Amino acid sequence: MCVMLTAAAMMVVLLSQEIALHIRTINAYLREYQEEYTREGVLIEAVTLLEEKGEGFVVANLPSSFAPSYAFTITSDTITLTKNGEVVLQAGIRWEGKELSVVYAENNFIRPFSR
């Protein structure tokens, strides 16, 4: 009986450790997913602003209204997103007539993404 209780207690401890590890892993994935969503929102904000202002519009370190900890810089061929001063995404852009195209996007994990 005592052996069975000890074995059961060990199983409970092992399972609780596995559950805790699983929860930490899921939380890390959720945080990264939220960050990706936020970066995408800020990039869309920058693209929309550039489309409204037209070709030739440039701006440096404009704070994002979508995510206040982010800012973006628009040049003639790139949009750069920063978070707390650190570059988190750079997208190459190109005007095709009156239409703006994002030709690639790079971050610390994906280099390059293009369509």
C-alpha cells in the first residue's frame, strides 16, 4: 500500500511538472503570436498612411497610434518598424503606378518574406 501511494505521489509530481512546462510553452507561443499581430497592425498603419500621402512621402520615427510602444520610419523604398528603439521589422516597398506594393518583409526570425 505504501509503495502504491509513493508511486502515485511521484506520478502526481511528474504530471504537475509536465503541465507547468506545457503552460509556459503555450504562454510563450501566445506572446509571440500577439507580437506578430501587433507588428502586422503597425505595418498596415504605415502602408495606409503612405498610400494616403502618396509617393515621395517620408517620415522618421512616427509613433504608432495602433501600438504606442512602436514607431515607424518610411523612406522611398522601405518601411522600418521599431519597438523601444530596436528594429523589429523592415519591409521593402515599391510603387507600381499609383499602387503601393510590399515586396518583402524581414524580421529577426523571417528573412526575407516576399510575394
